[in-house]
Amino acid sequence: MPPPRSEEPRRDATGARRGSSRASGARGGEAGGGISDARAYTPRGRTIREGAADGSLRRTPRAGRAGDPFRPALQVLDGGRAGTNRTGRRDAAATGRGGVIRTVQARPVADDPDDEAGPPPRRRPGPRPARGPDRRGAARRPVRKPRRAPKLADPRRRLRLATVLTLAVFATIGIRLVVLQAVETPAWAGAGLSDRLISVDLPAPRGAIYDRDGAPLAHSIEARYVFADPTRIDDRAATAQALSPLLGVAASDLAERMRPRIRENGKPSEFEYLARGVPIERARQIMALELNGIGSHRDERREVPNGDLAANLLGFTSDDMTGLEGLEARYDDVLSGVDGRRVYESGRNKLAAPIPGGFSQTTRAEPGSSVCLTIDRDLQFRVQRILGERMAETRGSTGAAVVLDVATGEVLAQASYPGYDAAKPAQSEPVDREDAATSFVVDPGSVHKAITFGAALEEGVITPETTLPIPNAIQMGDTWFADTHPAQGREMSLAGMMAHSSNVGTIKIAELLGRDNLIEYQRRFGLGQPTGEGMPGEAAGRILPAQEWSGSSYGSVPIGHSVDATPLQMAAAYAAIANDGTWIQPHLVKEIVDAKGDRTPAAAPKTHRVLSPQNAAALRTILEAVTTVPDATGTAAAVSGYRVAGKTGTGWRLVDGRKQPGEVASFIGMAPAEKPRYVIAVFAHTPVGGGGEITAPAFADMMRFTLQHYRVPPSSSDDTPNFVVYPR
């Protein structure tokens, strides 16, 4: 009787669980039978053990493997100990309920090396080699190599790889942030800032122009400019129609200015001027309309308080306060100053306002300096009025008048006809805006005779007592020169020659003087070169060079023909005679006053001696005969109560070297003749003649006002000379 079996399942040598005693008994009752034996049944119902006992059957290698499909994995996890432990438990004695210990053989065939205890080795995929005959000589079945247990993934490697990748990503982001914050910050900040920056020019207040007493002749006042943003205008036509009456500009013109435009950078224009110098109240009315795309900003407007007063001297500026003509152009760099600028961050569209705490930078404007002229506003007004009234009698005429201070060379008044309103220059013709005193080139005529007489006195070829026989005419080269007051060959004094404007007498004196001396004294008296008074575009005039003299030039040049000069040049020449023979450069600018009120006097005028005081005084006496001798040419220039010395002249106007129709009449004089204080020159170009009836009376009116204005005492009648025209 077999010993009793334990109720606990047991395993065979391969690690497979055996069936219980009950199960074994059910499968035939053989001792040691189990699940592995049941799997090894042959079709004939015999087990491997039974076949092995009689030698008819042998176990295959697979038959000895464990039936547990998880055994390889457990071996890997246990480091190969699972199979050993289980095998050991199978080989160990098992104690049943009755305390009986049985020994179970691990392998059914002890002498088969392939049936050793434990799991068979794992083999690699591939064809299984055939086994040769065993030691018994019997052919062996091919045995498969044992399969290796699959390697499971190591979670620690995955964790390390994920950590490395995460750190690399964060390191890359960190480095990029450092680069953006430390290296590329200025570039990125600048790129964004440029889209938000608004730049506004702060115009520098333009300096004023004052007269000699500080009265403003031209100055700037605060105003507004009105602009349009074409990208924001909803209805151009309606907007232009609303602005037209307020700006005084045609609606069609405004609509054209509002038209969308593309700038050179390819972006649409967001700023177009509609008007400059708009009064502040008018700008407020415009902004009250709340028109989309219309705005205004601080501007300045040039104001000329007296309209046309000295307009030909002052000139005017453009809308952006740039001097275009006259003294505004000549001293533009002094008057204009340096504009400032405000740059700040601003929002866009509806948020178009400065950003609090944003970037803001302001460069203050530097106001321009003011120019203080030598002009006397009251005298300028009166001289300008007298010239205009006299010149208005002749249509198409052009006139000029200059008043000089003899002792200083200062220009006290300088008038032109026609004039214009400097506040509205666009309504005038370019010729009306010229300063006739410096741009009016004339053939001076007989006023030049004072230069010939003065040179002859200085060179000693004549004296104040010299008399000459004067025929009615004289031939020089191929030209005859005659007098309008024939002397019939009688002896004539120098005063008589000057009083009757004798061409023959002057030519005879020039023969004594000589050509080269006459040319030299023309230069000394300031002819042939600009005076440098300060007016832009001043004409230089021209002296006939010696090599260009012809036979007739010896007759024409001494009496003021073949000579080009301006009224200002001739006035300065007479001022030299009045100033005891010293020529002083005429000048308009007295001083420069900067924005702080500091005054810088103008550069001292150039001076040089032309005549000695004695010869200058003798020449003044000769010139006084023109206004006092009966039937003299300049009696209309006399001023009651004052001794006046001067000379009339008749010539013609030259434009680009060509003689113009009509004639140029002139009178240049000084008063009081005994000690001159002022010199006044009056020139008038009249297309139909008759200028002599304008210049001498105009001179008398101007000189009378000047002497009274400056409170010059009247001349003493006891000192009036007694002239003799024909001594013999």
C-alpha cells in the first residue's frame, strides 16, 4: 500500500506543479504521477515515466520544461533564484499530514544530460541542429535551444533621459532669455519704441527787427498751424467745405491737400499742412468742430505792424519762418535761432495721448537774436510817404530815396517806390519788392560832376577861385557835348558851372585832371563796388576801365555818363563831401540783441579819406550855388531857413547793361551846408521824362522834415555866400 500523499500540491523537477493525490489517483493511481505526467500522455495512454521504465519511450527536451508560462520572467526578476528555490523545494522531503517524508526524483531519466534539473537554457531563434546518436547508439531527436527571457526596459534609464532632455530645454530657454534681456534688449526695445514715439518740433521764436529806438518793424507772435491726417478723414469734401471759411482757403485747394498720399518710405502720409500762422482764436474755432483727422499745433506768425513801412528793406519770410527777401533773408541765420524738439511715447488711434511714465525727451528751442537797425521809423514813414506822393504823379515810374547820417554813415531812412505790404507779399509783384536804392543801377548824370570837381580840387589842378572860358559846346572824339545854359564863351566861375550844370566846363576841368586820376577818385568815392550796407543782392555798379575809354569817353565820363552807380553809392559819395572829405561805409544794422538781452554792436563801418577838409568845404560851397543862384537847376530843392548844398542830375536807367526808355532825374543834397548833418538822395525813373520836377521838390520836403525831426537849428543868414557866375 503506497504511503499517503500530502494535500499540498508538489512540483516536479522542471518546476511544474503536480496534481493532488486525488488527481493522481484519478489518472491511474501510479505513484509520483502529476500534471506534468498528464501532459506527457501518449496516444496509447502511457506516460513518459512508464515508457522510460521499459525503455520504449524517452522524454523530449520540451517535456521536461516547466508548464508555468511566467517562470522565465520570475527568474529574471529573482536573479535566477526562483527556479532553484522551487527545484530545491521539489527535491526536499515533503512532510504530509501523517509525517511521512517522500523523496521525489527531479528527472524521470537520470542518465540524460539534457534532462538535468532546472530550466533548460534559452536558445536564439534559428533552425535547430539535429542531434547525433547518443551514447547508446540510438538516434537522438533534435533538441531546441532554450529561449532566453526577454529583457525588460529599465525605468531608471528612461527617467535619466527625460531629466536630461528637460534640463536641456530649460537651459536653452534660459540662455535665450539672458540674450534677450542682456544682449538684444536695446534692439528689441528700440524696434518697439520707434512705433510709439511721436516727435514734435518746437519752433524757435524768430528774432524781431527793430528800428533804432526799439520800435518793432517785424516780429513774431504765437499762432497755430492746422494740419490734416488723410488716413483718418471720413469725408474730404465735407471737411474742406467746413474749413474753407475759417482758413480763408478755397475748399478745392483744401480737399487736394487732404488727398491720401504715399510717402517715399512706402507708408501713407499722416500729416499734411492746411494752413500756417493761424490766429489762436481761429484755431480754437476749428478744433471746436471736432473734425476727424484735423488738428492744430503751436506755430508762430510773422507780423509787420506797419504794413508797407520799410517793406522793401525788411523783406518777408516763408510759412516756416525762413527769410526769403530783404533783411529777413540777409540775417536769417541770426534771426532764426535753433528749433527744439519733443519726443515722447504715445498711444495709437483713440489712445493717441502721451503714455504716463513713458519715454519723454525735450530739447528746448533757442530763440533767435533780434536785429536793431539804424532806421528811424518816423523818418522812414515820412520819407516813404513823400516819395510815394511825388512818384504817383507819373505812371510806371520807379523811385528811391536815402537819408544818411553824415557823421556816422547810418542809414536813417531808405524808401522805394513802388512798395508793397510785407504782411501780404504774395499779393505783390517781384519788381515791386525790390529795394531801389541798392538794386537801381543808373547812369547818374550830372550828380557825378561833384566827383570830378572834388578830384580836381584835391589834385590841385583848380582852386575855388578858378574861372574858365566856357564855349557853348565841345567835341570829344566824335561826339559834341553842349550846355543847356550856354555861356557864349564867357569866363565862368566854378560855382557858376555847378549852378548851371555846365557840361563843357566840367569836361574842361576833367582834361586838366586826367583820365587815370578821375578813375582813381571814382573808386575813392565808392563807385564800382558794393557799399556793404547790409542789403542782399546789392548791385556793385561799374567804372569804365581805362582800356575801354574811347575819344568820347573823355567827354561822357566826367559828366556822369558811361558810369553805372546806385542811388546809395552816390549818396555815400556826397556824404564824404559833407563829412569833411572822409568816406564812411553806409550801414543799416546798429546792433544785435540776443535772447537774454545782451547787445552786440555791429562791426564798425569802413572809412577812408577822399578829400582834405579844406577842399571838401570848398566843394560844399560850390554845390550850395545850385540851390541859391537865380535860374540854377536846383532852386526847387531849397529849404527855408537852412543852407542847402546839392546837385541835380539827369541820366538813364540801365537793366543788364541796356539803356531803358525814359530818363532818370536825381537830386542829392546836404544840410545845413555850413556844417552838414544829413545827406538825402532822391532818384526817379520816369518813362516820359519830367523827373526833375519830382526829385528836387521831394528832396526839399524830406530835408525839411528831417531837420525839424532832429531839431537842427536853422542856418545863420550872415554866413550865406554871394555867388558870381560870370566874373568877367
